[in-house]
Amino acid sequence: MNALINLIIGRGKMTIEKRITRVMLSVCIVLMILFSCVTFIGVSNSKDYAKDISQSIGHEALETSSEILREQKQKDLLYRIEERSNFIISEMYDFYSDVKLLEREAQEINQHPENFRPRPVRLGRDFQEGDVAALRYAPFISVEDLSTPQLSNEIVMLGNLQDLLYFLSLGYRNPDFWDAPTFGILTESGIGIMADSAVTLEQWRSSNDSADFWNSDLYKETKRAWLEGKKNEPVFTSTYSTGINLNHGVFSCSIPYEVNGEFKGIFFFSILMDELGYLVETATANKDELNFVLNAEGKVLLSSQGVSTLKDFDELKVVYDNPPDIRESNTTALAEIAKKMSVGEKGIEEIELNGNQYYIAYAPIEPLRWSLGVVLTANEVTETVEENRTIIQNLTEEKVKTLDHRFIVVMVSMLVIALIIWTLVTSIIGRNLAIKFVKPIKDLSEGVRDIAMGNFKKQIEVVKTGDEIESLSTTFNAMTIDLQNYIANLNAVTAERERMAAELDVAKNIQRSMLPQEFPPFPDKTEFDIYATMEAAKEVGGDFYDFYLADENHLVVTIADVSGKGIPAALFMMSSKTILKNFVLMANTADDLAAAMTLANQQLCQNNEELMFVTIFLAMLDLKTGKLIYVNAAHNSPLIYHNGKYEYLPRIKAFAPGVRPKAKYEQAELQMDPGDILYLYTDGVTEAENLNEELYSNERLQEFLNTTDSTEPLEELLAQVRQSIKDHVNGAQQSDDITMLALRFKG
């Protein structure tokens, strides 16, 4: 100790001034060393603490946002598979609707045979150019039996269905998916009439006219359903073999055919299962995805395995000859999922196969007792999560590096200041300066601690030091803003879906604005009254009505129904309405009405790649004489109130515009007396179903109209019809647009 003191104050001869200076210098050196050590320790601890807080913030943000993204991705996947399942169900019920159309036409033939002329049908071996349907007979009768009066009469009356059979088959013909399905009728007496628009003349002539369709699963399952009381339900058959395509299953939609409560046969739609493959192949978003359909027995009916790169799932391909039961698969996880699918469950699960991770989502296709599955690589679900992880990790690492850099700058700056203090300041000033440098760092640490508690919205108060400590505070604030902005972007998907829903609503309003809404439309015209309504279903539809004066003495009325629903149907509706009106106004006389319809059909057939069509009833009323000229292009027959009762107008056979460019149309006429009413409607009226799937029907409509007062306002008449429909459906969901128009001639 004495030696240290002697070293500080010096020995020998030395002035007091020098000794004091030496002591002061020594004290300053000691204080500087102590100050530097304390400052270094404090700054290092604050730096380490701030670094830990930054990493903690990044970890919390990573876990929170990753969980949100993973849950959102799984919800999107389940939503996507439910949409695909609904698409398949919609396709199946399109088949059912067409088969129901055959049933209604056959009932009309049986109930009103006087309205139909005998229409012969040839055997396939005798097929001629222009024939559209072929006659078949069961093995339990002979070709000679076809000439007996009973069978011969049945053939020529049911022969009136052959144009409709061919038209329905032609409507599905699309080379991208299939050639064409077969539509037909099989009767209990052994007669079959079938149409397939893809079969050539030579193929018809070489076909077997006595194929045993009556012993197929198609016929047996449909008859069994009728015997069990399921008379108004579609029969979606399990896959079966026709005896012609032994290695390719056939899928059919059929309904029983009965007359006066007696089973007479079946109506059916048939198509090869491998031609239904488009239902899963077109739904495949990319080659790293596999769509497949299982039946209740756990067997693969449809699969996009042929276009998929997921070779770990070769057992999910379609096998027609003794297909395996996936519920007994050697892959335990896949077998368990197949068991859940076969009993109609819905869910999403992750499995590992051959070292690879996959997600399998599945949902039931209930009316068919099928189940749709989608296989995705785990990357499809986790890719966004991993991108989010990489972004946040990079952001955190970048901010930590910035902290290290800033702290190094701070330390170097403080060492330079310490050197200046060593030569310029006293111990008191040195201590105050040390406090001044350490305090801002402590304040910064307190602010960071609040952020670590999860409050990303809080901003750290920037310490106005004017040096690197202030820059460090600004850097932390920028990091919290970046995290807030990134997490906020997770809500963008929801906002986009709401925008699409709003656009669909706008399209629905635009469609309604195209129809006349002002009643009475011509206040100065006293020769007639007119009123019309349209009540759209949930989707944008294709019904429309129109009325306008062709000149001072002629009123034109139109009602129509476009095939399909949605935006395509609405666009085709507006095009049909405009084209038809233009041709009608170009006509020179009322006798040109059929010609106007013919020209409109030719225009609608041009560039109609989607094979859309529209049924139209067009009429022109002479306001002076009451003469009504009309053309019915495959639309529902209107009713006319005349001589005290409502009667249906005679049916006119014609193709729906948009199908055959060379189709010709005929016009008819009738005389309306003062007080007569013309009632027009679309099939949304007569096909409104209640909870028991019973149609409102043509008969019920005619019966109700005959109970109404013919002198009441037309608005009240249509309101009463609408109420009658509501009473019938009794809360069942409306599935089609309901459009009505009433015209009263006053003279």
C-alpha cells in the first residue's frame, strides 16, 4: 500500500503543484477505469436483455401467426372439398331433372293420347338416315310380337318421346368430357326406346336389338325402389355391367314409369363411369393433388390418379375388374380414412406414407352414398406457414443484427468520450456523465419489456439523445409496426370473399332492371290490362318477360326460361331478350312472328359453345280485333280464360332456340273476346316442390285458376297464384325463378 501511495504522490524533490497534478491525474485515471467498467457492464447487460426481448417478440409473433395461417388453410381446404362435393351433387340432379322431363312427357301421352299422332320407331338393324332413336325388345318376346296390336300401339305412342330423348342426349354431348350419354325408356312389356347422339348409323345397324337390359341392375334396382314406395325419388344405381362393356362400369340415373298406379317400366340416363372422370379430373388444381370418389363399400369409383404425380397412392386408381376395398388397405392410416368416408363422415387428416407427409380431406356426396376425397402434399397446407416462418425469422434476425451493430457503435462512442473525460473532467463530472449514458439504456429496456408482454401496438418512447441510442429506439418501433402490418394482411382473404358476394348481388339487381317494372305501362291504352312478376331464386337466374307495342294496334308479349343458372344464364337471357325483340320489331306484319323466331334462333345458335338454350312463348295481340297470333318454342303451354273457364293452349312441337340452327317454327292463332285472359308462366310455377318433393303441377295450376274471379285486377290474380304456390311448398326452399304474366283483352 505504501509503495502504491509513494508511486502516486511521487518521491524525492517535487513541487506541490506537480504532486497535486499527479494525484489528480491518478484519481482521474482510476475513476475513468471504474466508470468504463461500470458502463461496459451496464450496456452489455442492457444489450443482452434487449436482444432476448427481440427474439421473444419474434417467437411469439411466429407461433401466433403460424397457427392462424394453419387453421385458415385447413378451413379453406374443407370449404374447397365441400364445393366440389356440391358440384357433383348438382351434376347428378341435372341428370334427374332431365329424366323427370321424360316422365312428365310420357304422362302427358298417357293422359291425353288424342293430342299425339302415332310415331313409329325402327329397330337398329332397320335404322335410316334422319332416325334419332332405336327400338329394342326383351329376350322374353320375339321380333314378331312387336307387330301385335297391343305392343304396336304402345310403340307408336311412346315413339313421340324419341325427339326429346335425342335432344337430351345431344345437350350433354361434349368432346372434352364424353361423346354422349344414352337416354331411354324400358317398359315392363319388353319394349325399349333409346337415343344416343354419338352413335353412328352403321353402329345402330350393327347393334343387338335384343340386348337383355331388363335383367340389369339398372332395371332391377329401379323396380325395387317403386315396390318400396319410392315413386318420386331418383335411383342412382351402383356401377354395373351391361354385358357389352365388361371392363367398364356403367352409372345410371333412373325413375319408375307408372300408369294409373301400375308399374310400367323405367326412364333412365346411362353413361360409362370412366366418362364421369371429368368430375374429379377437372377439379384437380395441379399435378400435386389427387381427387377420388369412394362408394359405401370402400371401392374407388372415380380418380384423377392418372393425371397426378402422387405415386404413393397407386391403390386409389380406378379398377373395374374386382376392385379392392380401400378399407382393407395395408396402409393403416388410409384404411381408417376410407372407413370414415364409407359411413359419410367429413374431416381433414394428416398421414405419412413412404416418408412423405400428406393431407387428406373428405366430405360425403349424400344422395349417392359416395364420398369425395382430396389428397394434397403437406406443402400445400404448410407452405404458407413456412413462408410466414421464414419472413418473421429473417425479420427478427435482421433486427437483432441491427441491435448488435448499434451497441458496438454505442460502446466505441463511449470509449472515445471516456478518453476525453480522462483529460478534461473531474471525478464528479465523470460520475455524472456515466449516469447520463447508462440511464437512457435503462429507459429503453423498460420500454422493450412492455412489448415482450404481447402489446404489439405500443410504441417505445424515443429517447432524445441525438446519438445511436435514439436510432436504436426508432429501430424497435419500426419492427413493431412491421409485425402489425404483416399480421393485419391475414384478413385479406375474408375481405375478398365479401367483395365477390357483393358483385353477385349487383348482377342480380342489373338482371331485374332489364324487365318492365311500371304498371300500367301504357296508361292511354284502354284496350287491354297487363301485369307481370318475377321472383328470383337465391342465385342469378335466366327467366325473363317482356311486352311492348309493335305499333299503335299491336301488343307483343314474351315469356322465356334460359337453361341453367348463375351469371352465364343471366348473360344469355339479356342476349336472347334483345335479339328476339329486334327481329320482332323488324317484322312487317303479325304473320311474320314465326319467321322472327326462326331468325332469332339462328342468331342464338351462333358461337353458342356452351350449348345454352332458351324456351320462349311469343305472342302478338291485335288490339282492335282481339286476334292473337303466337309461337311456342318448347315453352310451357299457357292457359287462356275463355267461355268462363281456363284451358291450356294446344301443344306445338318445337326445339328450344339455341340448339338447332336450321329449326323451323310454326305460329298459331286464336280469337280473344272481351274479358278473356291469357296467363303465361315458367316452369318455376308448376315444378315448385314441397318438403315431400311433390310438384305443384299443371293440373293443380289449372284447377286453382278456375276458382278465381276473372274480373278482379290482374295484380290480385297473380298474387293469389303465388300464395297458392307458397301454401303448397309449405316452407320448402325455392329452387327456380317463378315468373308470371297475365294479359286481359278488354276490346
